[in-house]
Amino acid sequence: MVTYLDGSRKIFRHGLEIDAPPRLGFIVDTSPDQVPACIVRDFLYLGSQDCVRRSVIRKYGVTHVLSVGIEMPPLDEDDEADEDCKIEGKFIECLDLPETRLDDVLVVSNAFIDSCRKEGGRVLVHCNAGVSRSPSIVIGYLMQRCDQSFLQAFGTVKTKRPCVQPNAGFFQQLKQMQT
């Protein structure tokens, strides 16, 4: 049986192709992911782009947003704009590809996170789904700024946001950073 990217399947028996019943190759999740994981108490949060909403930013007291690989989505229009919801944003170019060099991205992201920390702010680090790019940045930050090993940093992030799954290249680069 061969499953293609579009979810279609083909069954081959004795060199003959037999159509398999149609089925999606992935699970579509349309529920919003609006709860950022608090990685470092009252300072460093991790989430998906769904967390970039006025209501979420207000609730968690976020003052800075670090957008990794995708531009920060506009704050939702349905919430009323208010003076308490002013945030400083930063966009960092980062493709979710194994060959993307994390060390280049970490220089910029760590500086932004450090400046937020100095100001006594709270930073939300996000990418599209909060699964590969932004967790990799947070793991790298914990390793380089909080003196954690790869396993400690990965464990901290995975415990607080179980869906994290850095791509194979990011995983390898992070492991190599501790040597």
C-alpha cells in the first residue's frame, strides 16, 4: 500500500494497481490554539499564531511578540483596541527546513528576548503552529542563556507544550550546540 501526500492510497498486488478507498493522509485540526505555554515563569511564552490575539495578549500580559518565520498576524479587529495592549513585535526570517541554520536565527532572537527581559516584559515566541520553529528558538534560548543542556531544555519545552516537534535538522543542530 502506498499513501500519497494528498491522502490518496493505492494498493499493489502482484504488480497490479488496485484503488483503495479515499482517505485523508492527515488530521485536520480547525480548533484554535490560543493558550500559550509559559516556559519561564512570567517571562517567556511559546505558542502558535493563534495566540496573537488581543484577548490572549491581555490575559497573559504579553509585551513583546517574536514571530519566527511568519509575519505577526494583525491583532483581531473584533476586540476593541486599547492602550493596555501595546506590544513590541519582531519578525525573524526562518524557514521550517532542516537546512535552515539556527545559529544565525538565534543571534537575533536571543537579543530580542534579552531586551524584553531587561525591560521586565513578557515575550511570546510563535511561528505558524508552534511545533517546530518557535520551540527550536526557545530551546536554543534556554541552552544559551539559561545554561541548560539540550535534554533539559527540550524536556522543559516538551513538558509545557507536548506538541513540539522540531524538524530533524533543527533537532540535530540543537543537540550539537551543547558540544
